[in-house]
Amino acid sequence: MYDSQTAASQPGEVTRSQPPEPNLPGDAPLNNAEVVTLEQAQTRTAYHIPLPERITIQQVWIQTTSSGDAPEIPARRAVAVQFENDVLLRIYPLDRQPDWDRLIAQSKDYFKKISVNGIPGIGADPGVVIYDGEEYFNRGSVVWWVDGLKYGLYTDTVSLEELLKVAETLQ
């Protein structure tokens, strides 16, 4: 799913002429992020951080601010969790469900409609895509929205089918 924090004026809105799923920025998967333990991240957010079954955590990040210089609001903090199997979970507070059909159309059908435990979303296999005549490597992804939170699993190596299996075990 396109990272609306780096290049969109509205959540889910693509405003650059690049593919809708750019690689993650720098070494951290979130803007203004710090490395923390899972326990620290959980106490600094107002929502539960779900974890997949039988997959070891490598690293956890949390946004250090909600937005710019605004006071820290736990319900508005994003979290990222890197797992040992080349799967990254990102959770972003997002007030409304993205328009999955519009995102699929903007991606030139790179994304497909998926369902995670009956909840609609979008997903894609990792690989090279051609966008505006140029090749880009897009991460594989499964993205869905529940109760004001956008969940995304991202990978460079795991198939969409396997990512969906991981997504369905999040607890």
C-alpha cells in the first residue's frame, strides 16, 4: 500500500508519478521513528499490536510524534514490526477506509482485491513492475483497514498467497 505519510495530501491518495508502492524510506520503515521493544510500543499506543503465530520479532519501531510538532497522541502513533521471515508489519491510524478500487486502478492493476479474515483490502506479489515506462521493484503487500487502523504486511520475497496466510494469523 502506498505510504500516505510521505507523498499524499489525503490518506491513500497518490500525488506523485511513481508506482503506488515505493520502497521504504531509509533504514526505518516509519518517518520520525525510534527503535523500541514490543512492550514499550504497546504502552505508547492506544491500540493492540497484533502478532502473527510462530514468527520471531527482529525489531520494533514507533513514531516519535503524531504529526510534526504536535503533542504525542497514543491513538495516532504508527508502529512497525520487522519479523525474521522478511515480513514487515506497519500499522497506521487512518480515520476512513481507503478506496481499494481506486487504488487498484491507480496501480494499473498491480494490486488485487484480497480478504483478510473476511475484511476487504488489497495485495500484490513482490516483483518488478513498469510504471510510466520505467521499471520499479515493488514489495509484496497485503493491506486492510479495521476500526480506524490500516494494517499492512510488506516483503521483498514472500508471495501474496503466503502473506495472506500470515495476515490471517495476526492476533
